[in-house]
Amino acid sequence: MTRLIRDVMSSDTTSVEPMTTVARAAHLMRERDVGDVLVAYDCDLFGVLTDRDIVLRTVAEGRDPHETTVGSVCTRPPLVTLSPDDTTEHAADLMRQHAVRRLPVVERGGCPVGMVSLGDLATADRPHSALQGIGRAAPTH
């Protein structure tokens, strides 16, 4: 069953400004138990920083996360985004087409309002799938 993105997205997202250090963003990601943060100036989406960006574009390149800014390593426009009024089917098509697992959700005008993940789509369209409890499970350390 196709649903609207507004019904499945996470609206409790974390945002940082482009001049934030990668170390600070990583600490926020750990505190919030998320794998990405939106990079924005107020209502202007600048990019998305994922845990993968931190590993590949900072750590693996020998850059100092306490000196490196989020804006220099995040995924930048042209970003693939969704509207809250898009469908889960459209989101799945975009994820498949662009080989991504997360998409920012922006209101008309570009203001970021949330994030939708592949897991969100899987549990929304198949509520009894094996993925249903993953987001609620305690992380293993």
C-alpha cells in the first residue's frame, strides 16, 4: 500500500551548519542515535552528512575531524529530495535510481523538514516485515 512521505518520515532530524566540525557532528549522531545529519543554514539545505561520509571523506583521507568542516565533506547538491506529499512508491523509485538509502524531505521552497530511510519505507509498506523492530532495537556496542 502506497503512503505519503509525511506519514513515514522522521521529522525529528538533526541539523548542523556547514562550518560545524565533523567531530561535533559525529558526537551529535551518537547522542541522537542517527546515521545522518542535515547540513543547513536556517531553511536552506546545503547537504547531507552520513556516517559513511565521515569514514570515507574524513577518516580514510587522514583529515582531522576536529578541524574538518561538515560542509567540506558532506554530500552536496544536486541532492535528490522528496516533498512530504510524495508517495512511498516514488521514494523507493528515487532510492533505487540514485542508489541511496536516505532522502531529505523538504517543503516547497527548500526548507528541510525531515528524512526518510529505506527502513522507513520497508516498515511503512510492510508493517510485519523483519525490518519492523530494527529501528527500536537497542544498538549493540
